[in-house]
Amino acid sequence: MTKTSLPIEVRGSARQPLGMSPAQFLRDYWQKHPLLIRNAFPDFTPPLEPDDLAGLACEEEALSRLIIHDERRDRWTVKTGPLSEEDFAKTPSENWTLLVQDVDKWDADVAALLESFRFLPSWRVDDIMISYAEPGGGVGAHVDQYDVFLLQGLGQRHWAISDDPEAPTDFRDDVELKQLKHFEPTHEWLLEPGDMLYLPPGVPHDGVAFGGPCMTISVGMRAPSRAELTGDLADYLAERLADEDRYRDPDLKPVRAAGEIDRAALARVRDALPFAALDDATLADWFGRFITRYRVARAPAAPDKPIAEAAFAKLLGEGAPLLRHPWSRMAWARGKDGATLFANGQAYPAPAELAERLCAERTLDAGRKPSAAERALLLALVNDGHLVIQKGRRR
Ligand code: SIN
Ligand code: CO
């Protein structure tokens, strides 16, 4: 991060949660500089109660952690969920926090917060994590590898960050939380409900609940590492290459130096690798599949019995709404003829306009009668579990 004369603190409004246009935010701050937006969500009330969060943390399938800090001895204990009522009964009166990931998949009101982040590609958004903390509670100073928007939901949180590009990032080896050994803040703020702190990847930060119960809503992004991209693309390409398709050297000349891997051999190896010849269509097909299953904790389950075409047409005709499954992750790409919709690693031929709507809207309002191609896509998505028919409901 280079030093900048841009303000690090701005004021938002109902019209501009970022305190500026999305285009300006992306140009000046996104992936570059931290930004505190006071009043990003005016008169904010959290979409769920602390008790709802605790209840969710007790669910078998939810990803949760309870973190208690023994301040006197600087010892941290981490208990991963599912948690029980006894776990909460045993918590001290302060210095603890509960974190629950993927809350957007469990709660439609939480998922609705993502509407304000539509200026980002939806496949770039990972999840909404929500934390509840008693005074002094937090996860300690750390860095994240992903951009994050930290929206204060309830109570106050003290945030300290460092925008020093030289800040050391070595971790404490006595704590499983990947906490920083050294942390010297350059900026500190007290956030009130509705204030939001944006952090690009790699900015050391520490958030501590202040004064009373505190809820923080983290909208987290995801970015595959180049190593993950390379490994997955290599697998994708390898699966499509025949075993007989091998290293060839019909132009071989008599060996001059025993054992030498000469330039001609290197050129043949390069030709044998499919990366250089990768065309846009293949790249899009691989990336769409990859990014829609990357870091997905769960996948929607297909219905027990597939629904038949005629029964589906009837339900659509009756106006039954189609709800996108919360664990369905979609993206799409245009191709030479039409488009492809990707959902949790699968690819479906799709009319572009419908693919866009499927990514944008959680409840599909078919509006006009779908064409045969649209109906075929919707039926395939229903039978793979990505769309759920709300029987007995009318739009
Ligand atoms: C939180 O404790 O709510 C935020 C955790 C973080 O800093 O990533
Ligand atoms: Co963090």
C-alpha cells in the first residue's frame, strides 16, 4: 500500500453507503486503501438478534467459533461449533466473542444486506460473517487475505488498523488464531451502529467490543490464490486430454551430449502444455465452474424425485415462484452463441438475459411465459436443487 492524500474517513448517506459513488470507491480505495465510512447505513438496525446468532451457532451445520480471551495471562481459547447452551452459560462477563460464518445462507434478511454490494461481481462475495461480543471481546490483531467490509451492527467497537506498508506480519505461534506478534496501529476509531470500515487484503487490524454488547457484520470477499487457480486449471485441462496424447519428437536429431535437455526438447515440452493455447471459451468454461464451487461450504441437494417437464410447465403456468437455493452460487459468461450459466461447478447453456436474472434475483419472477429454452434451463436447475419451487404460493 502506498501513502496517499485521499481521506481515510468519509460520511455516507442512504443514497451513498460508500460516501461516494461505487466507481470512485473502486478507483481510489478498492484493493488499495482502507476507508472508514461514518453513517454508511443511517439508522441501522441489525437484521437479527444476538439470541438468533447464538441459536444458529448451536446448529449442527453452521460454522461457528466461540473465542475467549483470558486477559491477565493473555491466553486465548477457541471452541468450534456446533456450540451448546452450556458453552454460553460458561462464558465470562466479558472478553469473549462468538463468530458465525455464512449467515447470509441461513437468514434472508441478512442476505438482503448484499443488495448494497451489488456493484461488486456477486461471485467475488464470499459470505456474511456476524460476530457478537461482550466488552473486550475480539479475535486479536490479525491480517486477512481478503477485502472485507466491517459494518457495525449493534453497540460500539473500537477498531485499530495499520496502514503502514512495512508493518510486520509474522504470527504468534502460541495461538491458533493467526494473531500478529507485533501490532502498532496508525489509526483508531470507535464505530457506532451503521458505521462501516473497509479493509483491503493484508491490512493489520484489531476490533474490540467497547462498553456493552457488540455485533459486527463482515461482508467478506474471496480471491483464489494464483496457486489454486493454476492447480485447478491444470486439473481441468488434464481431464480433457487423452492418455494417447503424449510428448512427441518426430523431428529428433542424433544426441550430441548425453543426458542434455536441449532447447529443442524444451520447445516440444512447451508445445505439449495446453496453457499457451488456451482460448477465451475454454478459460471462461473452466473459471465459471471453478469460481462457483470455490470455498463453498455446502451445496444445494437435488430433490428426491426429479420433476417432470409437464408438471413443471403446469406449476409455472400457475405462477409458482422459484426461489434460488441459499447455497447455490451462480455466475455466467457470454459465449459465441448465447451464454453459459455456472452453478456450483456445473455449466448450463443459458439465454443471457435469464442467466443475469438468476444471478441478480433470489426469487425469480418469470413474469411473461418462459420460452422453451428458458423453461428447459429452469427445470434443469430445479432438478439439480439450485431453484426451489414454492408450491402453493402465487407471485
Ligand atoms: C469480528 O470480530 O467481527 C471481525 C473479525 C475480523 O476482524 O475479521
Ligand atoms: Co479480520
